[in-house]
Amino acid sequence: MDAWKSTANCSYDGISECSYHIANCSSDLRRTFNRSIRMQLYWRVDALLLVNAVLAVVIVGIGAYGQRYRHHPFTRLIFLGATTLFLPIISSVASTLNVDPSYVMTLNKDYQLVEDLQAMLAICEASTHATWVVQWAFLVQLTMINTCTVVSVDDREDRSKGPPFELLVQGFWTLYLGFSVLKQERGTVDVTDTDRLVDFCTRSFLPFAILCSKIALKYYAYEKARRSYALGRNPGLIFVYMQQQQARDQANPSGEPPVGEDNVPPPALLIMGEEEKHVEKHSYGYAFKDDPGTTLASNVGLVTIHRVWQLDNMLPMPRPQEQKDLCFSFALFKLLRCRFASYKLTNVGSIFFRSLFLKVGEHDRAFRVIADELSFLHDYYYSSLPISYSQSCLPMLSIFLSLLSVGYCIYFTVMAILEFPTSENEILCSMWCIKQPLISLNYIPPIYNFDAVPLLLVLVVVIAAELRDMASYICSNWTKVTLICRYVIRASSQHSLRVQKWVTLLLKSRCKLMKHWDEEMRQCSVLVPQQRTSPLVLVRRLLRLPDQKRKVKVPAAVKVCIINALRSSINNISGRLSNGVASLRRNQVGESFLWACDGKGTSDTILVWHIATCILEVKHPYQHDQEQGSPPITNPNHKIAATGLSRYCAYLVTMSPELLPDNSAWSKSLYEAVKKDTERALADHTVAGSSSTPEDECQRVVELLSRNSMQEVVKNGVKLGKELLAMEAIHGEEMAWKLLAEFWSEMIQYVAPSDNLKGHSEAIARGGELITLLWALLFHAGIVSRPGDDDHGAAATSIPA
């Protein structure tokens, strides 16, 4: 028997003209033909629907809930493939179910002689399912608009990205599919048939109208934001404004207080209200026609940090310090945008930042302010949320369209329940056995089509994505800052109790989905047991993941050590960063370790001290009693900070070398060479029994590395480790960990300043890095370069004061 093939040349009308009074065909032939049709329908419909359901979950899931993972090469490839394949598969499924597919099986000569048959034919009806498939496509496209990125920035930032008009083209194609499905299901569509038109409008035209409305709203918000002095054109305005503030500070000089000094007046950093003032073009950007710095009270529409800091005396607000810090983060975000636009900013506001956030005990507050600032930057560069704040009514319109989408999903679910009885799950097929010249009619048992399961899955995911989009407006920090600024502007007016109640609830609301940095840092180490080659290890290497990749919560000890080191760097005589030399000189026993800071670059210095830290950690591993809060040393914070920062710096060398001062290719190749050398040197370390003490393990590691290592970095690391062990024997374990904690705190600050804006931008897109947070922290503290670098970088621009 020849292989069967499908065709659409046999019409029902042509076949029905023939008589079908012949007896039934052979049961074997009917069973064979039945299995063939079932397999083709299952593969064409159910398998494709299942694949498309997975693609829809990938599109909605990565788009709405995994934005940070969209910037990883592997995840970006999956997301692009899902968005590319989704609509073609929908079109294929709709066409398969829509045309009442016909199937023909021709017979070879042996069957024709025995059965006197020429062919077998089947016609299946399943047009109702195609209607749901088209509506399914509209649902996913509605969500794709919410998850797309629309960015409107200054030309110097070079990040603008307009609305996705390709979704509009896909919407027109999906509308055409819906029209063709309705025409096949109902026959010719007559404009005078009200029921058919209403059915077409509710099934296809209504979601298409919502789709077009969302795209039009995105385009309008994009154009408004592009022309806005508070959003798109803001860096040029902020830059000129800060230069004017610097001129006033120079005209009225005041002594710079040391870090921690109270009663420093807040600077007049801009938060909101730029659109309320008249702006004119400037040779270096934009400037206010009436100088806002002369009399702050006269500029009612302009909100500055100076006015927000008087919030306690204006109106009762929930958690006033947090609200003021949030506004301060928003003002710092505008300064950081100027840095990304390659403007050379002065240190206006750095004195206030140092005095307020670098005090003892304010480490959590300082990190929270910078984390909120980077979240604003992440939203502006990698989401469509900020452009909606170019006009006050746009967030409400976005929420309204999301409510329409949710309402349509609910309507679609109800209709599916009402119009999807058990019989509708069946694809009914009629079969004919064609004999010359007559036809015999038979019926194939119903073929069940399980498209309801992926349909419900997509509905749940789409509704969740729409609810998340609404929550992003309601609970976002952008909304909170807008409400606070409106409160400040209208502080003299009376607010009703109901309005104050709703504002208080919004300001108190917190949503973890809006939090971009999870306060974690990655850890990596070169001194780990050699792993076996397993499929998981191979996949990790294929995805370019580090050898030992794990995240830990940034401990409070790390934050305290970093802030203490920064405060020491600012208050010392030179006021410059150090690669650990300054901390060693301050320590009474640190002078003997200065040789370990004279490497060829920063990366080899990091690896030398990392190996030495790991050796000390082998001798003093973390025990269960330490986790329970009863460590054997008096102050475990130094050990926690030293080991955490050591492993994080090793992670930077191998996975983010572009954020370090050295050449990234050299840093990565150096890490690989050191890693291979330590693995080869410690190949016999796994033979040691588990009953050995930590001191014995440490001694064995030092002996193996000293005897088998060939890399100079590893040898220097072992040498430094021996010296630390000798120093510990004299001065105690706590002194050793204190020295290492102070060294790593200075080292992480030394490598943080960078002109690699692209590298830090990519880190922000991935959810943030500790070094990027420190980079912004140092920038606002007035430190933008390390010793030996050109001040402010070559790409900066300046204007005369």
C-alpha cells in the first residue's frame, strides 16, 4: 500500500453527487486510514497547540517576570525564538482546523484487484476550535505590548527605542485569520446579519481594538516623553542646572565638614516640576528662563530636595524618612543619567550625601538609597513604565486598558465554558471508500482535540501578566515620588481625609516584583575540589556560567566594612582610593604584606589575596555552631566580610572582568590559567580522609600548592597565605581576619570607579551587581576615578561656571 497523502481537491458537494449504496470497505483498510488521520490531526493540532502554549508561557513569563534574564545571551535567544515562531504556528493550526481538511489515501494495484477500490477519502470538521486559537493569539499579543521595552532618552544616551509597530502588523494578520475563520464557520459574512457581525466583533475585532489602543497609547507616551524636559531631555537640563548651583556655591563658599557632621543643609537637587517652568535652549543643553535657585519659595511648581526635607513640617506622611530617601534616590537617578549621557558633573550634593549616609550605623540606609536609584535607572532604560509618567492621565489609561484585557479574558473564559461542551471537543470525520464508479460512506469514531488545557493555561498566564502590569503602576516608586511631589506642591491646600487615606495606603504599599536588586552577591573560588564532568557541568560551561556559582545575601558586615573604608578614604590626607595599601599601613602588622599589592595589574593582585584568604578559610572553616550564632572568635564580622568580598572579587575576575581596571581578556585568561593550575596541583587532595582536622587540611593544601603549582600568581598566593598563618600564630585569628576585611573593603572600592558605562548598564539590566552599586555610591560621594586615571574620563563634557 502506498503512503497516504492529504489533499484539498475533493469537495463535499462533488462527492455527495455519487451514490454510496455499496457495502462497507474492508475493516483493515478502515482501521489503517483511521490511524493515519488521527496521527496527522494530533500532530497538526494537539502537538502544535501544546508547543504554542509553551511558547506563550515563555513569552509572557520572560517578558513580564524575568526581564533581568532577557539580557543573558541564552535567554535572549529563547525569547526571540518564541516570539518568532508563535504567530506562524498559530496560523498553521488555524488553517488546519479552518478549511475542513480532506484526507485521501490511494491504493496500490494489489488492493485494487482484491477490493476493487481506487482510493479512500475523509472530510473532518473542526472550525469552532480555530476561532479559539485566533482569540488565543490576540491574548498573547496584548501581553507582549505590556512587556515590550519603549525608551525615550536624550540623544547623548543613545538608548531610544520606539513602540513595537511589528505587533500592529501581527494584529492585522490575526484579524484576517479571525475573519477567515468566521467566514468558513458561518459561510459568507453579510453586513446585514447582525448576529454574525456581533459575534465577529466580540471574538476578533474587540481584542484587535484593545491591541491598537495599547499601541497608540505607547506611541503617544513615547512622543510626549521624548519632548519632555522631565524625561527625555532631562540630562541636558540637569547638567546646566547643576553648573549654576556650583557657581552659587563658589560665590558663597563654606568649609567642607568631615564625614558624619550633622546640620548640613540639603542641596537644591531637582526631583520634579521641570515641565511647569519655562525652558530655553542652552549651548550645552537647556536652562530655566527664570533662575530657580534664586528664590526657592517663588518656584511653586519646582520640587527640590530642599523642599522635600521639610516634609515633616508640612503634612503627616507615613514613614517620612523613607519617603524623603526615595525622593533623594530619584534626584540621584537624574544625576546618574547625566553620567550615562557623558556629561561631566561636579560634586554638588556630595557633601550632603557624605554627611547623611556615611555616618556610623547608616550603612543599610545608604545601600537602600543607591539600590532605589538603580531601580529607577533600570525602569527607565529597560521598561516602558517611565514614559507613562510624561502626562498624569497616562498611568490611569494604561490601567484601564489592562482592565479591559482582563475583562476580555474573563468573557473569553465564560464563553469557552458555555460553548465548549463535550461534543465540541470532538473532530468529526466522514470517510468514503471509492469504487469505480460508486462511493461508500462510513463514519470514523470521533477524534478528541485537547486544546482546552493549553487554552486555560494561556488565559491564567495572561491574566496574571495584566494584573502585574497594573500593580507596577500602583505600587511603583515612580507613583510614590509623583504623589509625594504633588503633596509638596499643594502643601498649603486642604486635602480631604479620603484622599489622604488613599495616598497613605499607596505610599505604604510594597511589591517585591518591583524590586530589581535582590541584595545578593555571587561567589566564586579557585580553591574548590575538582568536579566530575557531568551533564549539568557541561551545560553550565555552555551557558558561560562560573565554575562555582552561588548567591549569598550581602551580609551587614560587608556593608559596614565598605562604608567604614569609604569614610576613611574621604577623611584621610590624600582623599584618594587605595588598592589595599592604605589599610595595610594603618594596621600595626600590615607593613610586611605590602609586597603582595605590587602585581602586574589589579586582577593578579586580587587572585593572590584570594588564594591567601582561601588558605586561611581552610584552616578556619564555617562550623555549624557559627551558623547558630556562637562563633569561636569574638567578632565574626571581619571573617564574614573578608571571605564574602574575596569570593565576589574572584567572581568579577572570571565573569565580569569588563568592570575591572585591567583588560578583560587578560583578566579572564589569567583566571582560567590560575584555576587550571590549582586544580592540577590539588588533584590528590580528595584522597585525604574526612577525619582530618582543619589544621591538617590547611597544611596539606599549602604543601600541594607549593610543590605542584607552576603559575606565579598561585605561588605568590601560597607565600602570602603562609605569612598570614605565621602572623595569626602570633597575633591571633581575629587580627588576621581584621586585616583581610580592611584590605578587601579597600580593594572593592578601588576597582569600582569605571568609565565603562556599557558594562555597568548591562549589569543593571541583569538585576544589578554589588560593584555597580558601589560605583554609583562613590560617584555621589564625589569619587569618580582611581589614582592614575584621568579625572572624570575622556568622554566627559564641561562648561564654564
